[in-house]
Amino acid sequence: MGEFQWLLEKISELTWSSTVLDFNPSYKSHAELFCEHREDLTSEGFNNKTHYLIPFGIKKDQKNALPNVFFPMFETVSSYNSLIKNYASSGEAITLLQQRITEYYKYIYLPADIDFIEYTKIEGKTIQALLGQKLDTIVRAFIKREDVRTINSQLNEFLGSISEKLEVYEYRKPAQKQNLVNQSHLTEKVIEAFFESKVLNRKDGRERTPVGDLSSGEKRQALVDVAKAFLLANAAPSHQQIILAIDEPELSLHVSSCFGQFEKLREIAESRIQILITTHWYGFMPIISNGVAVYCPKNDQPPLLLDLRCFREDIKKLRSDTRGELPVELELKGINDLVQSIIASITTSAYKWIICEGSADRIYLSHYIKSPGLFIVPVSGSPAVKKIYNYLYLALEDARDDIKGKVFCLIDTDKKFESFDGKDSLAGIQIRRIKNDEDSFRTALLKTSDNNASPPTVIEDTLSPTSFISAIDSFRSHKLYGELIAQLPEKLTSENNEWPSGFALNLNFTDRRAMEHLFEADGFKVKFALRYTELDDPSKKPEWIREIEAFLATTKAKPPKPNKRTSEQANKRTQR
């Protein structure tokens, strides 16, 4: 173990310190990309003291050969090559390194051309990987060793009795040693006999449809549904990191279903499972607030790395760096794909959407509003909310009778108030601005055409004051936020629990500034929202929340499942 630890540290040390000039010139472009990526890691707080950095790969020299460990590109670095060759002769340390890495990561890959029947078999490798346990281990547990011994003993007696009758003949294995039945044999046969005929079916009331009979899009949905169900129900061991890779989860899906498909993947990712996706659906970009996207242009330009936490800022920088050439289409495609999904869902079914500014807003809205068929989508700021509303309005202005669902767009009243000139409602679609009213001491939902912008109001100003104070107090000893909270009054109090928090706390100018700085601290808004929703009673809803519920409740019909005909109509409408 000591030698292994020493080798690991040496490899990591060389990986952290190697420069572009250390590599073979033929690898220059790759070496430059690696060093740039390593600098990004360093800027995020990773370094040789906190993390090992190990280049690692496996390759097959022949199709049916066992994979060999290799260190691509780094084998051209003389110090690396010398280190690896000194230990490759015995192979023990390298093999142990490979074993530890493969034990830590469980990689599950779902290709675009997957065989759905094979994929959904319980005895298949993929389902067992998703389940987190092997089926033979489960079956073997109830096959007792004494039963195996009894079977062998009685079968041997039977075979002996046959041989006695045959006199000069006997049944035996051609090899010297006779095989006995063991647990593995029985396990294999039990699994084969019991599970071979079992086919995954989708339940629709009393009807059952084999997954092989579903449409291509429905099969794609089943693919993610099964993965989500097993992965979320079976937590991975603490020592193991699951990586789920999916090619084009939107493949063959009707446009109205793309958002829901990516919502499932977001839920999987939020359960601390790493997700890798290849996709042509850009609608995820405005709504995913964590992760990285790699955009591969069609021309000879290199791939573009976008931080989804601030992808609009990244796009602006790339536009500036490339003098407007790249990427022209990214943000536009993201908004367009999302809008198409919304339009298709509300014109073919009675789905409901709330489009809000940020992740914290979504947490509060999800806390108070529970409704089947409701999607609550944060899109990173009021400009994006307004843009989506405008697109919806323009697309559906002449098709009002086709709207079956509802879309409610919600924005804050910002300090730098900007009027919104567009019409603020359409049948089934509405945009409103939250603002605390100083005359009535309540939160109002104003039309965007209303110029009343004082006082500025964010969603945290509209909450229950008692739950707000309890949530703030729970962070007073926090190592990151404690110092900022110390600048607030030692004991926050509410003047009137019926007022929204922005009025009830009655903070002076200095305390309001301190509160603003606290909520501007990195990560605090979301952490506070999560804590608030843990402490607050969701049945005690603010009045403005009830107004949104009332708007969403007045739908034309119950959400039916889109059939082939309505799907085709929706496709024509969104293309038009």
C-alpha cells in the first residue's frame, strides 16, 4: 500500500507540474488544452495539495483482448515515461490503481441506437448496474449450500443406478474429473427460467403495453424513466460515484416532451449522480443553472466551453473575443427550443408553466404551489423572462382558441426599473411583476405596463416574516455567512406578521444594505431559500401566490396525453 501511495503521489505531482514543452511536439495542441484546463481547475481552488490529478486510460490491442492500462500523451514526457516503466514490469501498483479507480466509478452508458428490449431486461448488465446490485448475488443468497450438496448426492446416486443397469456402459464427463452442480449453476438456471419471459410493460390504467411496442419517442422516455426510478431509489455506496451517459435523450421525442425529459435528467443530477449528455436540443441552456456545456461548431472552430451558471456572460465574452462571429446561435436556439416546447405542450394539452427569474424563486414557488402538469422554470433574469413572454405572445396571438394550458411569467421590481412595452396578457398567458405596496402593506402583482416601481421588490421581500427571521438566525454561526449576518441587528423582530417580510422587519437604511450584501453573497440566495422552505408552513400562502394559483386553475381541459394527430398539428404550428 505504501508503494502504491508513493506512485500515486508521484504521478499526480508530475501531472500538476508538467508544461507544454515537456510533451512531444506532435501533442502540442492537446498539451495546450490540458494546461489551460488545469489552470481553470486551479482558479476553482483545486491544487496538488487538495486533489490528485491522474491521467488514466485503457486500451485494447486486439478486439477480444483484455484492456491494458496506459497514460496517453503523458508517456511522451520523459520523467513520466521513466516512472511508469519502472513499475510496469511487475504491474502491481498500476493494476491496483486501475482497480481502485474502476471500483470508485460506475459508468453506465445508454447509446442512441440502444436495443430497448435488451436494455430493460432485469437480468441484463445495464439494469443491474442501475439497481446497484447483481441479480446473481440476490438469487445465490437463497440457494443454500446444503441443498446443493443434497442435489449432487441424489443425482450421483441416480447416475450410479443407471450405470448398474447398463452394466458395461456409464454416463460420465469426457474429462477425468466429474462436474458437480454448484451455486453458480443453479443461480444461472433460476435467473434464466424466471426472468427470461419477463418483459417491461408500460401501465395505462388497466392496459399493459410491452416496451417493444411503444413508439420511438415513448421508448426514449422509458429509457430515462427506468434509469431515474432505479438510480433515485437505490442510493450508491458512499465510496462509489455513478456516471450516467446518454446519447441524445430527446431523440424521436415530440417537441412538447423534450423539457420533461431533461427535467428527469436534472433530478437525477441533483441526487449527486454525474450526467453526461450529447444533445441537439438547446432548450436546456436557459433552465439548467449548474454544469458545463461544450458546444461543437460545424466549422473548423475549436469547441466552446460554457459555464451554465453564467452562460450568457460566457456568450457575451465569446462574442467579443470573436468579434461577433461566435456563437451567434447559442442563446437564440436555447430560447427558441424552450419556447417551442412550451407552445406544443399548452396547445396539445392543459400543461401549466411558471417562468421565473432564478433558482431561488423556483424553490419558493415550488414550496407553495403544487399542481399536476406544472413546470416551474428559472431562466436567469428578467430579460430572459420578458423575451420568452414576447415569443409566446407573438406565436400564439392569432391562435388564442388553441391554447389549452397556462403560462405565468413572473419578474421582480428591480432598482433599475425598465418598463415593458409589450401587451401583458393573452388568453392563457400572463406576465406580472411583484411589488410591495406601501399603502396596503401587501404584495401586489402588477401589470408590466404599470410604472409604479417603488419600493424595489424581490421575492425575499414578500415572504412570511417569522419564517424569514428563523431562516436568517439559522445561519448566524455559519462559517461563510456568519460575518455578514453579524452586521444585522442581533435580534430581528417582526412588527406585524401579516405584512410581507420587506415591511415587517422595518430595517433602517444601513441594515437594508447589510441584508442586500448578505443575499448577494455567493450561493446564499439558494441556501436561504432551501432553509426557509424547511421552516415555513406551505399552507400559509402569501396572497399573491394564491392569485397565481387562481390563474393557473382556470384551464380549459384536463391534461390529456398527446396523440399522434395532435402531435402532428403541434409540430406544424411550431414550425410555422
